[in-house]
Amino acid sequence: MTRYTFSKYAAFFRVAVARARQERAEIAGRMLFFAVILGVFSSLWRAVAGSGIAATADPRALVWYLAATEWILLSAPMIHLEIQEAVRRGDVISQLGRPVSYTGSTFAEGLGMLAVRAPFLAVTAYGCAFAFTGWTPSWGTLARVVPVGFVGSALITALYLLVGLLAFWMSDISPVWWVSQKLMFILGGLMLPLELYPDVIRKIARFTPFPAALAGPASLVLGVGTVGALLRDLVIWSLIVACAIWTIFRRATSTLTVNGG
């Protein structure tokens, strides 16, 4: 990528950053939702531990695990909705004519929004998890979780882009998004570490990008996994998702050309 090409995508990134800074209500809403989720589940796990039922993990560590997964997931902007609306209105036709990749510019905008949301939600994650548990993992552990968690959130943003491209064929992509969310919930270990799931679920999860994006970074809080192995998985799945985006977008634009779009 030349310096000139990079500067074009950087411009999309900066515009998205400026726009995200104006969406204070949405950021505040996500922070409030985040706090409620952590409060509910921290109370649930304390009740389970206090009931005498044998627990397979420290309830405090589980709260921090959930704080990490929710931070990763909530930081990712739902760019698939914007793609769907652009296709419905026909605005995507004019965007395809720009001297820049449509998928590349859309992803750059997503990263811009992610760059604004992630710090606010990270502060919320830390403050709420500490308030509910009175405990924090070591600073070294948190320093490892944050960068790989940001990469995981970027991977989820790319997955949203992939789902959004299906709008070229589907008038409503919400069913696909709904299914992907449920798969992310289960196979990504959103609420509980994958180590607590049955073997069959863990085996299936290995063939999806969800553990690398969610459970992998969050499991570092529990002392499970290594940064090196996680970065390897993130790179592999990022390349796979990028190839899928390129293939689907190429087919989508070919369809528009054949139909005289």
C-alpha cells in the first residue's frame, strides 16, 4: 500500500473518529448497558458461590472475564446496518465509483468508531469490575489483554462488514446477524470461558473465529493461553475473513454489472 493510498483510508478513519465523538448518547448508552450486565452477572456468580454449589472458577475472575468479552463485543461498531441502508437507498452505487475500495473505506470508518468507543468502554469495564469484585488482575495481565482485545474487536468489525455485504442479495440481513450473534455467544465464550463448555462445543469452536476474537483475549485474565498463540490465531482468522470479504464483494459487484446496476 502506497503512502497516498494509506492517506485516503486514514481520511476515512479520521472522519469516523470525528463522527463517533459526536455520538455521546450512544456511547453513554453502551456504558450503562455494560454496567448493568456486569452487575447482574456478578450478583449471580456471588449467589452461586455462596449457596455452597461447587464452582469451577473464581466468581471474581469470571466477572473480569465477562468484562473483557463485553468490552470487545460492545466496542465493535455495527457497520453492517450502515451497509444495508446504503444498499437499500442505492447510495452504494455512487460509493462504488470512488477511487478507493468500498470495503476498505468502510472498514477504516469502522476502526475509527472503534478507536473512540474502546477507551470509554475500557474505563467502564475496569471501574465496574473492580466495584463489583473489589479485586483486579495484575497490571501485566491487563496490559496483555487490552491490545489483543482491540484486535479481537477489529476482527468482529470485519465480521460485521462481511455480514453487511450480504445485503447485496438479501433485503434484510437481520436473520444472518441474529444467527452470528448467537454463534458468537456460544462458540465465542461470551458469558463463560470455553473451558467450562462440553468437549463437543470446544471442538466446534476451533473452526470459527469467535474464540480468537472473544474468549482468547478474555481468557488471559484467567491465566489461560498465551499472547503468542492468540496473535497467531487472530492473524490467521483475519486473513480468512479478509479473503471472504474480497470474494463476496467481488461477486456482489459482478452481479450489479450483469444487471446493469
